Amino acid sequence: MEKKDLERVQTYMRRLFSNAQLRVVARPKKKDSAEVYLGDEFIGVLFEDKEDGDLSYNFQMAILDTDLED
């Protein structure tokens, strides 16, 4: 993903979730996706989807059963 696209999506996600600690970071070996962090904690992957001339982004976040324990 291009740096300008990472910044645009990061700005959108920060505004959407009201959290300035959210970061969208390029992946070293993948060009069609980025990693999403909340502070220093990895929370998911953002995929770029270019289909039929349209561009969209898909955010995928896994929630483990162990994460739900108190």
C-alpha cells in the first residue's frame, strides 16, 4: 500500500474509533495489506481490495477466546 493511502486510512480509523493511538503500518513483505496497532499491540490486518476499478479496504481482526477471559 502507498504511504499516502496508509495515512488516509489511519486518519479515518482514528476518527471512527475516537482513538489517536491507532496506527496503520506497512508490512515489509506484502504490498496489498498493512498491520493495525492500538498503541504497541497488534490488533489486525488491513487489506487493500482493487476490483472492477473500485478501491476499498477490509479490516480483519481476530478475537481469541483467551482474550475474553477476565
